[in-house]
Amino acid sequence: MNDLSPTAFLVSSSLKILVVFSGLMGVIAFMTLVERRVAGFIQDRLGPNRVGPFGILQPAADGIKNILKEETMPATANRFFFVLAPALALVPALVTFAVIPFAAPIETPWGTVGMVIADIPIGILFILAMASLGVYGLFLAGWASNNKYAFLGGLRAASQMVSYEVALGLSIIPVLMLAGNVTLTEIVWQQQQLGFWYLLPLSLAFILFVVSAFAETNRLPFDLPEAESELVTGYHTEYSSMKFSMFMIAEFGHILTASALMATLFLGGWSIPFWSGDHMFWYEGMLISGFTAAGEPMAANSAWWKTLMTLAAFAVKTGFFVLVFMWVRWTLPRFRYDQVMHLGWKVMLPTALIYVMVVAATILVLDQIGVEGFLFGAVLTAVSGLATVIFVFFVDSDRLISGSAVTGTDREVRSPVRQVNRTPIEPTTGTTVGR
């Protein structure tokens, strides 16, 4: 998907790997600070503000503290899997980002360099496969610890992953049908050509994807594998020092990757809204911006400043979803486990299946009658909007969206204190009470 020589491709790929993954680790470190400051803002307190100006050195202080802390190893733990589990949780969280395009391509004297580490033709499938591997680290951590609380946390992580992985995959299918491809660069390009971000014509798919992403990353209100009020800290109860930090890095890595994926699938990726100057796509050996009325490709004008602008746009969109993850964590309470299973299997799964069929039928009808461009997106937006309204206000029947309390019931409410009619005791003349 480029015109680089083998040597230039190897050098550019190595540089992208070094820069991207170093940047990811830096961003993840500062995400811990941002979350604590967001939590402080929501709870009307200051948050970290002592280490460095405005507390910006707090991540470095936390890292040094974790490195210097004592490494503990339970006497009855399985040593090999106990040590392996944090790595199995961390690696998929970081590797998944390799297929996400984060800026427009840039032309160099050696050829066109795409701003993605690996522009593989199975981008979405690679992300689903790698994200599914993350649960092995959580389950092994719970099992290898030989601790009942940790083991229950691992079991919860596995069951939650299975429950919501299905809905997550089904929510992506409308995106693939609309784009006609599973490559993420192609999905960004198709949104540019359609003139619509997929957030509008696939609004219900977006909602299902966001909810599933919260469950996949084990964030509130889906943090059952770590529920401290029930399981101490769940699957990582027995971990300390840098092994514990690796689980935290993996969690924030999953949040960052999920946020970047939301921005790519539903908000046009690195595309800048209301501007066609950033439309670039590698097509049959050339970088094009689109097609003429006769179907001829038009060459794109690449520039370093366009790449920087699109990188900034991608960062803003991703940062918005990261903030949503943090805001929800410090706003909503934890679901009960039966609510989590009910939402995954009885609400989201059938809704996703029906929505896939509705979108497929709508696309087929619009293609048959020759509707294209803006009108195509507008009709699909109306259909998805109606489906979203039905899902939000009717499908769940107020069991989860409005909370666990059920109003309007005719059942008799009984007091937990049994009411007993007692005959009052009349004081006897001449008797002193209380001596």
C-alpha cells in the first residue's frame, strides 16, 4: 500500500514502531494523572498536585514507587503462570493499536509513508482477535494466585468477555457492510467519500459498541472482575509492585485502543470535519483525494502540515472518548452481576442481530433504487435514529437504563419489623418503676 523501497519501508516501519509505542506508554502514564484529576473535579477535591507543577510528575513518582516496592509471591501460587499473566494482559492491549491509522499519509523523498504501523487487509479481525486474548491474562492471574477472591474475579472476567464480545462483533458488522471492507484505512476513506461520519447513519451500532467496549475494558459500571466491595481487588489481589502496575497499564492501554477505535469507526478517524483537503487514500499505486464524475482518480496534495493537523484531529477525538470512560467511572454505580448478564445476553445480543438485518435491508433497498451520496446517508440516519429511539425507550423496559428500582408495582410492601399488638401495661399504685 505504498511506493517505498524495501529498505525505506523497513526504516520507516521501525521508526513508527519506536515512536508510536513510546508515545503510547507516555500517554498511558499521564492518563493515570488525568483520571485522578477528573475524579477530583467530580468529587469536588483537588487530586494530585504536590509532585511537580500541577502534579504533572505524579506518574513518575508512582512508577518509581512501584519499582521500589517489594515483589510478593504467594507460597501456594503457580509461579510460572503467576508471572506470565501480567504480560499476557499487557501485550494485546498495546499490539492492537498497530493497525489503527492515526494521521493522513505523508509524501517523503523516498515515497509515501502511511501513518499506521501495519495497514493489513484484516484490520478489524486482527483487533477482535488480539482484544480477545487479553482475558487470558486476567483469568490466569486469578487461577494462578490460588486465592478464592482472585479466582472469582478471573471467572467473572472470562464470562463478561464472552458475553460482550458477541455484541461487540455484531455492532461492527453494520460498519463493515457500509464500508465494504475490513481495513481501517478504507473505513476512514469511505466516511470521507460519503460525507457522513458513521456515528449518524449507524447510531445504534455506535451505542452498542460503546457499551460493549466498557464491558471489554472492565470499567465501571462493568468492573465486576475487580469489585473491591466483593472480591478485595479481584483477579490481581495477590499482585504487587510492577506486576500490579502491568495490569493497570493494560487497562489504560485497552481504554486508549478502544477510544481510538471508536474515533476511527464512527467519527471518521483522522479526518477533519467540513474540510476535503485531508482526503487521501492509496489507490492503484497513487495517492488520491477522490474521483471525478467520469470515475477518474484525482491526485491528492500531501503536506507535512496536513499530517500534523489530521494527527491533532485524531488525538482530540480519541481524547474525548478517553474522557468519557473516566467520567462514567466516577459517575455511575456498579451493576449487579445478574444485570450485567441480562444486558449482554437478553438485550444487546438480540438488539444487535435485529439491527444488522435492518441495516442490511435498508442498504439493499437503497442500492436497488439507485440512491447515493448525501441522500443515502440521510435515509440511513433516519432509519438508525428510529431504531435507537426504540432501543433506548422501549426494549429495555426500564430494567437497567432507569436503574434497578421498579416503580408502579402493585405488590404489597411489608415492613421488615413485625408489627405486634401489645396490651399497654398500667402502672400499679405505689410501685416505683426504674429502681
